[in-house]
Amino acid sequence: MLYRKIETYIRDFFVREKKKALLITGARQVGKTYIIEKYGAENYQSFVKINFVENIAARDIFIGASDSKELLLRISAVADSPLMPGKTLIFFDEVQECKEIVTAIKFLVDEGSYRYILSGSLLGVDLKDIRSIPVGYMDVMEMFPLSLEEFAIANSVSPAVIDSLRTAFKTKTEVDEIVHAKMMELFHLYLIVGGMPEAVNKYLETNNLFEVLQIQRSIVSLYKKDIAKYDPDNKLYLEDIFDLIPSELNAKNKRFIMKNLNEYFKFSRYKNSFIWLKDAGVALPVFCVAEPKNPLLLSKSTNLFKLFLSDIGLLASMYGNGIQLKILKRDSDINFGAIYENAAAQELKAQGFMLYYFNGKKTGELDFVIESDGKVIPIEIKSGKKYKSHSALNNVLANESFGIENAYVFHGKNVESKGKITYYPIYMLMFVQKNDLPADTVYKIDLKLLQ
């Protein structure tokens, strides 16, 4: 049974929000249905699941219903468990197949007898004509493949070890060399297995990388079937772009080179294809910013980006040629820089960061720039021994107009700090977390003088 952080979020949401539904989105096969079923079975006396792919007739229950009473009557007719007021969680699965669900959820939440959770894939691009979320009635949470920390826990790394690593990250102190070596082994295993739950479970059951590979290839095939389903007239170039990601990452600058797709490429023509892959959770674009200043969003370029795969294990499965064993042996023929950088993009995205990089004519290129606590932090990803060679980072830190206070370099060696730069082992990406406002942040102005 895999530990997933999102389960805590779901539990906290239903304690905190008494009059809202929750929609869990994310790429196919990341474990949405499993984690919702687990939560429902453990926390409610009655758990009702309605899957709009498996039960096509259920799609019609929301059509023409006059009020919430009629809606609930229809739901009870197709439910596989009794509806018990105050004790039932109703789960609508594969909601991308039922465009009426978003309108209906308003009435159901307002009625108040039951709690509601929804799940679906491909929601950002084509939710069958659904274009808006009912504000005030439903929150949205995206789910990702297993993060590095979740993968470590799945492989029985103890909480005490993870806590000690987190402390080392915060205090910028070295990790015990034996622990460090084993964590590096685990990280390279993660590069092969990735975070798709079915692949992780297969590895835990068998330790057989060939069987893991078969599962990964079946997931890639499923993604391509989705592409064919949602692009029947070849108006988009989804599969071409999807298949190019591994080779493009192997290029020197890791930026998506449009001419490799079409000699006469115009971004406006292909824009919807990139959006589809992003919103389906299949690919992770990392957009270029004009300058590393807060807020990064204001200087984001929409047509300059790197494109990574959403799961590092799926990326390895697409490379072929026995790359799994080469990764384990640290074969020098492999462009580990591209693979490390994909893993970093995946981890930062799972931690809630918007993904950006910076490339200046006078400074050079930074792999990532993130925002935390209102400050910009440059991040460099290094796979080789010369991890302290980073002219672009030095140039950015020397530019006082950017106001950069701290920078991270993730690599294969131990923790070290020098000036504004902290050198961290690559597996410590799991501790780079986004700091939002605390839930109890209260601010009030005394306006008595104006009254």
C-alpha cells in the first residue's frame, strides 16, 4: 500500500470545508481513483462510486433534473451503496465524460446531505465542453506521480532517516556518507522506475526491471491512444511532439527545437498541441523568463520553453537500448544531465512550483528559477564531477539588480555551502518546498481615524 501525501490533503479538506466538493485531476494512471477509494472506505460509513466510463447510462442522470431532490433520487437509483445523510461520500469518477456534472454539483453541495469528491483526466483541454469550475462550490487539486519522498517511503526508507536528511537540508550540514551513498542508489533507481503507482508496485513485488518496463510501455501506449482519441482529424501534432521529447532532452540545450518537428514551424499553429500535452498532465513545459526577478510570471515567454515528460520512469522506457542498466552502472555514454533535469522538473512541479528557467545573453542559462517566500531562487542541476563550474549562476549572483540572496546546486556529492550557493545532493530536491501563507494569517487595519 503506497503512501501518498495527497491523502492528508483530502482528509484536511473535508474537515475544513463543510460546503464544498473536491475535484482531483491529473494524468492517467497516477493513482487518483485508488487514493479516493481508500479515503472513502476508511472515513465514511457509506461510499458511493459512479464511474462515467464504465457506466455510460449514468451520464444521463444529470440531464433535465429539475432540482437537487430529483438529482439525488436518480443517483440513488444507480448507486452501489445506500445514501445515508451525513455519513456518505459520493465519488464521481472520469468526470471528463459528463459535461453536466459541474452544473449539477452546485445544487448537490447546496442541498448538503452528502459529501462529494470527483476525479478526471485530460480536464484542462477537453472536459467535454466544460470550461469553468463553480467557484465557491468546488476546489481543485492536481495529483502527480510519486515524488522522491513518496518513492523513498515506498522502498522502506525510515521516517527517522528522512527527518535526518530534512534537518541536514535546513542546516546545510553533510549527510553521513553511508546514508548518502544509499540515497544516491535510490535516486538512480527512481530514474528507472519513476513514480507511476503501478510501476512502483511491480518493482516492490518483483524487483524485476523488465516487468516494470512492460508496465511503463503500456502506460505510454495508453497515452498515445488518448492522443488518437482526442485528435481524430490530425489537427494537432500531439504524438509527434510526444515522441520527440526524449531526443530533444538529449540535445545540448534541452530546449524543444521546433524545426525538428516541422521545417516550416510556426508556434501559433502548434500551440494547442503543447497546451493539450501540458493540461493532460503528460508533459511539463518549463517557460523562459526575461529576468530572474519576482514575480516571475510577469516576464514569462509563452513560446520559449523546455518540454519534459511528466514521469521520469516513462522517459527511461521511451529511450530504450537498455538504458535502465546503463543508469544503474552510471554509464558515461548517457546524458545524465537531461535525465537529472527531467527528474528535477517533475519534483518541483509536484511541490507546487511554477516551472521557469532563465537565459540571458550576457549571463547564460539557469536550469530553473523558482519563487519561495516572495524571493527568487536559482537552481542548477549537475550530474558530473564539475558541479562547481556554473558561470551562468555566478553571473546572475554578481548582478546586484537581480537581488538574488540564495541559490541551489543539486548534484551527486554531499552537502556544502559557499557564499550564496548551497550544494545539495540531487535527492534533496524532495525538501525544496513552496511556502504559502499560513492558514491562520489574519491582517486587519485600524481605520478608526477615518471614521
